[in-house]
Amino acid sequence: MCGIAGEINFRTQINNEIIREMSRALTPRGPDADGFFEHEHVCLAHRRLIVIDPENGAQPMTFGDLTLVYNGELYNTTEIRGGLEKRGYRFLGHSDTEVVLKAYAEYGEKCLEMFNGIFAFAVWNRSEQTLFLARDRIGVKPLFYAETENGLVFASEIKALLKHPGVKPVITEEGAAEIMLIGPARIVGGGVFRDIHDIPAAHCAEFSRKGMTVKRYWKLTASPHNESFTETASRVRELIFDAVKRQLVSDVPLCTFLSGGLDSSVISAIAAAEFAKRGERLHTFSIDYKNNRENFKASAFQPDEDAPYVEEMARFIGSEHTNVVLDTPALAEALNDSTYARDLPGMADVDSSLWLFCREIKNAGFPVALSGECADETEHTR
């Protein structure tokens, strides 16, 4: 994952050290590189986790009057790049960042309808003095903002916004209720703190001297299902294979989570087959707990241990497998770190175990992992 932040200020001089402090708060999202863009009324920051095109994917990225900061993965990069090349565009590298920027230059807001991916990005238009913000259809990538006395600040995480003196850490009754009653979820568009909001999933926004406008660009619609069982199964298989294969594009080492359950097993099996075609062996990782086998008690929620299924799947797909074993005291000690990473109180030991698990995978040399977690993107280990 990467991190983005910035400020638009039409009234006073921007203190770029504040934006740099916001960027430093996002370092875990982008530990490999940082970048800044400063111009009249605007300062943009980017933290990068390098996955694609290390040399030509640096940000902020400028093309003409447009400057982009982008956090995401575009799975149909090749197709969109091909269409742009037919329109006369030339590309310096193979990053999806450059494709997003030039697609916006060509199609404007309509580019969002073309994107197959997960993303949050901001584009400053120097000539029009406007900032365009957008978030993917499902809202996988986070994007928070706050309107201040002098303009607008935005960032990938709440903690970065709170580094800005114009954003106060004030929690209202509604925000407290969110934490206490529905956490770790939040209401759509809310950021728990009084002045913080998020760009909702499938929405885009524009900020200018006239203020902020937010609108929906996509909505899920229902339609009759007329396919047979066989046709449905074939279509689901096609979609799953396509989704997994598109997410295997990486210029850095990539692995998968393997819990032995349906989701991770399907993903790992498809990935292992694709790796084998390239003459490579997939690395898989699972998590377990000290003395779990001796102390495990079956329940309706979890009738069986994960370990036997993990071992069977690893043998079946021929992966190079690593089992990460955690101890209970470590889970408790990691609660503060995992809560800080999430920004808000979450799922307690579930969060701390995932935080520790990802840390071990990163230490093993894998910055990127595919998972069945339905979390913030394909897991980028931090």
C-alpha cells in the first residue's frame, strides 16, 4: 500500500513542514520512498511501497498542468494504456500511476468508469486551481479529508490529518457511539472525529475556491439471474481466476496467506499454478498459536483446527510453506501497535495477530501478499 496527503490553501502560505509531518505519519504505508510537490496554494505528499516499476513510478507525478498522488492498484492497466496509446499518449514506464494520471488527463472524471481496481487518489489542476479526489467502487482504499478555515487537507489515514493544527481531535456523541456500538465499522462518510470525513466508496469530489462538492459516480444495481447452475459456476470460476491473476503482477516478491479455508486455498491454488507456469514456486504463510494443538477445543464457530487443512493444501499446490507461530503475550503487547495502525479501536487480538503475522512475512522478504481477508487491499505487509 501507499499513503497520500496534502493541503489546498487559498488564503495563507502553506507550512510545508506540517505536510511533511503528515507524510511521516504515513510511513508504515509507504516505507520505501517519499515525495513532495509544492506550488502556489498546494502541497502534496506521497509515501511509496514499491511494487511496480521502481524507477518510473515515483510520485507525486506531473503531466502538463496535472499533478497526481495515488494509492492503489489498477488491474486493467494494460488495456487502458493501449487505448491511450492509440490516442497518441506515450509512456515513460509501466506503472499504473502513469496510466491513472494520463487517463484522467484524457477522460477527466469519466476515467473512473473505466478503472478495474482499488484506489484513492488526488489530482491538482494548476490551471483551473481545483483538486479532484476519488475512491474505488468498494472503498477498499481509504481517503479522509477535513475542511479547515483556510482550505482543505486530506490523507490516507486519520492519524495523518490529526498532525495538522487545523484539524482538532474532537469526538462527538455520534463518534463515540460509532466506536462503542458499531466499531470497527464507521458510518458512510464519517471519520469519528468531528471535523474528519471520508470520501465514500464509489464517490469523487472536487475542491475549489467555491468549496467542496462530493458525488457518486457508480452504484451497484440488481438484475435478474437467468443463467443455469452450470453457466453460473463457469462464470464465477472465470471471474475468480481473472481477479487473482490480475493481482499477481508485481516487481517485488509476492506470496499468499493460506489458512486452509476456502478463500485463501482458492487464491493460493490459482497463484501456485501461475507461478509454476513461470518456473517459480509460490511461497505461502499461515498463522498458528503456541500450544494450540494441545489446547484446541471444537465449537460451532470453529469445529476443526486450521493446521491439518493448511498442511494438506500446501502439499497439494506444492508451495514453499511457512507457519508463523505466535504466543499470547505477544498478542497483548501488539494491541497498541495494531490499534495505532488501524487508527481506531478495532477487533482486539484479531488485529494484533494480523499485525504480527504481516510483520513476520515482511521480515521474510515479502512486501506483498494476497489474502482472503477482505481487508485494506491485497495485503501489503508492513
